[in-house]
Amino acid sequence: MIIEIDFNSDEAIYIQLCNQIILGIATSQFREGEQLPSVRQLAETIGINMHTVNKAYLILQREGFVKIDRRRGAIIAIDINRIQALQEAQSELAVVLARAICKGIGRGEIHELVDKLYDNYERIDGI
């Protein structure tokens, strides 16, 4: 598992960690049912506080990417709620798209970028 944290970034470490795990799921680096490292183990590997890892795992649980089991720890378990996922994607993409338009990026460039990024991810369960 390769987690890249930018300690100089303005983005909080727990958010970076969440995003790295979500990217790992989307690229099949992490698979359904796979156990993530323990909070202590991941904190030591990355060199961050255990509370930061715990916060990331709890957010991933709340967002439906992992389940937390007392005995096994954090396990990849995708809770597929397509309607909610589409609403979240629309909300997040609206802001990203607005920023791009303000910077003069055109429709064709956006479509090309989305297609290129989408091709990087393996589709989960053929969805």
C-alpha cells in the first residue's frame, strides 16, 4: 500500500489520507474485504499521529468506504448507494467545474480531462 502525504500541503493530513485510500479503492489497489493497516501501524509507517489515522478511518466509515470491526480493524466495504453518490458527485463537481470555467477552461477540455481520469479507474462490480 502506497500512501503519499504532502506535509507541506494546506489540505489536512486526515483528508489527504482519506483521498489516498479512496483513490486506492478506485484503482483496485485496495479490494472489497481487504483489511487496512491498523491505526497504530499506519500512523507509524506514515509518521503521523494515531488520532489522525483514526479520524480518517471514521470518515471513510461514515462515507461508506470501510467498515470498522473491533477484531479485524478497518475493512474495505463499499456501501453502494448510487443516488446518494450521484448527488455527492454533482455537488462536488459543480464547484470544480465553476472554478475551471472561471479560469477559462472550455467544455471540450473538461470532457477530455474527465474521460482521461475516468479511464484510470477500474469500474467496481461492472457499474
